[in-house]
Amino acid sequence: MLKNIIKAALVFYGLLIAIIWFTPIAFAGIKVNSFKSDLAYAITNSGGVYYIVAITFAAALIFAFRSSLKRHLIIKFLKQFGILFLMLAFFALLNEFVIKDLAKLARPSHRYVYKHAVHEIDLEQFYELNVSQRQVALKKMIDSSAFLKQNVDHKVLAHWIEEAGYSFPSGHTFNAFILATVLAFSIKRSRKIYLQKYYFIPFIWATAIGISRVAIGAHTPLDVTFGGAMGILFAGLLLYFETSRNVILHRKHEK
């Protein structure tokens, strides 16, 4: 069963790679008054903290409804939500404060701002500032640039300011593929046969997240490539071992 899920994940991952590396998708979703910008921003936002929590909440609720007793439903929901939330939080923190800090690669959005705005310090000095100081510096540069304010969607600019950390790898794509793989595995093993054929839907969402990250200039194809690969790898390992699989899915004697 897990082999089929990983194969499906790799198929969608391959599609993601083809799009972000071999099509002109980079910065395609940043223009003012553009449907592409609105769509890319909406998709990328669905991989943000609040929406990931909402999706985790919905997934835990769906898993809990397998229990016929109301008391069991509430207990199972709380445990399932807690487990999924802690798992995603752990990997998000690992990525943000360990992996990214080791790689220290600049975001393409920051390079874009530096290219089109007057700046008082160079990019290397910019990353020596703490995150709050970087956000202030980005806002100052953007506010002083007529080109950026006239040509880049204001929502995207706000997103660029908010994400003032390093670029590699993509945390949104990382989290999306972890969650998508876990959800796909659970759907495929659903007791309701008619639901099993929809196990691929989470991968569509995860793939769209990766594409959107490049489209709004938040990440390079390299960032997304590694983020997606890490998500599939970590999820695969967690689901491969019976102990961690049973903890994540909150099931006993899962095979």
C-alpha cells in the first residue's frame, strides 16, 4: 500500500519538477491586477501556517469520524489533531531554524527587490540583520521603489516582506508533501471504498503549492525541488515504520 502512495507522490513530484524547471513560471504570479497573481497567492497562502492548521484540523476530524461512539470521536480527534500538528510543527521548526540557517541562500524575491530598489546595504549585510530588521529594510526599499509599487501585486509585496528569512529549502512545499502523503495514505486505507480512489487529491494540492512558490518569486526551483523531496522522504519513513505509522494515524495494529 505504501509503495503505491510513494509512486503516486513521485508522479506528482515529477510533474512539479517539469513545470518549475522547464516552463517560464518564475515570477509569473506577481503582476498587478492579474488573475495569475491572485491564483498563485491564494494557492501559496493555503500552505501557510493558518491554513495548514485548518487542513490538519479537517483531516483529524475526518479521521475521527471513523469512530462510532461520540466519546471515542472526541478523544480520537484531539489525539489525531495533536499528533499531526506536532509532527508538522517539528519539521517546520527544523527546516526554518536548522536547515535554512545552514544553507544560507537568499530568496529570489529579495534579489528582485534589490534589483529594482535603492538600498543602503548590500544583500550580504541584509542577511546579517535579524528577521524583524530585514522586514523593516524590505518595506523601506519597496516603499521607495516606484517600479515595484506599480508592477508587483501589493499582496505579493506584503508576502515578500513577511518572509524575510533564507530561501532553501521551501518550507511550504516541504510541509505540503508531508501532509499530502500522510493524507493520501489514510484515504487509500479508508474503510469507505468509494473514498479510496480519491487518494491522489492531496498530491494535486501539494504540487500546486510548489508551483505557486516559484510563481510568486518566494523560492527558486532548487528550493522547491528539495522541499518536495524532503517532504516525501520524511513522510515515507514515518509511514514505513509501524510504530511511527500507528502514532501518526492513531491506529492500532496498522499494517
